[in-house]
Amino acid sequence: MGTVTRIKTKTPSPYQITAIETDTHDTKTFRFELPADSTLDMLPGDFLYVHAMINGKAVKRPYTPSSVPNATGFFDLTVKRYETGVVSKYLHNQHIGDSVLISGPNPGGHWMDGMAKRVGFVAGGTGITPMISIIRWILAQRLDAELFLIYANKTNPDIIFRQEWARAMRDHPNFHCYHVLENPPADWREGTGRITTDSLRQHLPPPGPDTCIFLCGPPPMVDTLEAALKVLGYPEQTIILP
Ligand SMILES: Cc1cc2nc3c(=O)[nH]c(=O)nc-3n(C[C@H](O)[C@H](O)[C@H](O)COP(=O)(O)OP(=O)(O)OC[C@H]3O[C@@H](n4cnc5c(N)ncnc54)[C@H](O)[C@@H]3O)c2cc1C
């Protein structure tokens, strides 16, 4: 196999969109082209900046690639569109063949191989993007780790990568997933409302020397659940915020 070039840029560089997939009613995954023998120089959980000039003003927002970090020839960004959102709307207005200015990767709270044998993931909405990158990586590398995901959304149609979660549970006995919905359908059998201290206790591995917990979602959710995790006995350094 030839040498793989690892790409990292401080200045924004143009990347062309080669595919766009609709994930949910408001979320799309954009595939960006890299040279065939190149990959992003990142660990699972690191993030990029998307740059744009909107109404004469330079803006940038962070996005965590959802693709597996050693992918060559492409990387993916999964982006939820906010009606009043500046950059998310700009991205959703792009088409295949358009180029977008992107810089990075930049280090976020990331996964490093061997850092834990029991890994919890607590995600809300698009907070799932670093998680899927880390989970895809661990499962693809067949690393010795048991994974426990708690994923909160408003409704069933808001669940991003829904089929992949079901498939991962079928194919990988070391992957466990528990969904929590604020407004569940009538026949819903998993969590309802918000993620609570009780659901953390029941669906995450207990605190221990080989355990870490990734937590990502809207800031109020992260603040509340970080405090709840500490009360449950997870040491601060084992709670990772990508
Ligand atoms: C490290 C990091 C990684 C991220 N990765 C991703 C990712 O992979 N995919 C992704 O979709 N987003 C991700 N985000 C969020 C992203 O950076 C932007 O904040 C988001 O796309 C909104 O930007 P905007 O310019 O469209 O909205 P803005 O113009 O910044 O906000 C305008 C309005 O949009 C609404 N809004 C914006 N953000 C939120 C929110 N989080 N919850 C509720 N309402 C909101 C509010 O009404 C707000 O007033 C990440 C954030 C961080 C810090």
C-alpha cells in the first residue's frame, strides 16, 4: 500500500462536495473530496471549521467529521439545519460540485486507542457526530472495548444514523444503544423525556479505572449531565467533551 498523506491546514482551503445524503428532515451529510491517497490528520472526535462570507461578513463554525477518521479520499460532515442558523443554512444551500472553505482539523476531546475498555457515549441531537466517528473507528478496528450509547432526541424522525445503530447492535455484541425521546410514539419501549441520572446509572458502564464517558450535545444538556456524571462518581478526567 502507498503512503497516505495526512492533511491539516490553518488557513481555509476549498473542498469540493461529491455527495449529499439526507439523514433526517433537517439533517444532511455532505461528503467532501480529498486526494485519493490523503486522509485528515485527526483523531476520532477532532473538529474542522467551515468558513463562509455571509452578507459581507466572514463567519466560521466548528463541525466534527462523522466519517471514520482514517478514511482516504473523502470526509463527511453531518449538519443540522437551523431556520435562523447562518452557517448551517449556508451548507444546506450547497450542491454537489460546490466548494466550501474548511480549515483544521483541530484537537477536540478525542478518543485515543487503549484509553478505556468500557466507553460510554451520551449524545443529544447533532452531538452524535463525534460519537459516530469514534464508534465507527472502534468497531472497524475491532478494538477491545465495550461501547454504551445513550442518544437523546425530540422525536423518532430526529434520530440521526438510526439504521446504523440498529445494524451495529446486530453485528457487534460489544455495542449497546439506548434511545431517549422527548416526544415518543405510542409504542415506544425505550427512554422518554430527558436523559436522567437514573438512565445514566442504568445504561452506562459504572465508574472505574478502565471507563471513560464522552458527552456532547446542546450546552444546557452537557452542563446538567456533566454534573450528574460527577455525582455518580465518574472522575472529571474520565468525562470527555468533544
Ligand atoms: C466542537 C463542535 C463541533 C460541532 N459539530 C457539529 C456537527 O458535526 N454538526 C452540526 O450540525 N453542528 C455541529 N456543531 C454546531 C455548529 O458549530 C453550529 O453551532 C451550528 O451548525 C449552528 O450554526 P449556525 O451558524 O447555523 O447558527 P447560528 O447562526 O450560530 O445560530 C442562529 C440560531 O440558530 C439556532 N441554533 C444554533 N445552534 C443551535 C443549537 N445547537 N441548538 C438549538 N438552536 C441552535 C438558534 O436559534 C440560534 O439563535 C458543533 C459545535 C462544536 C462546538
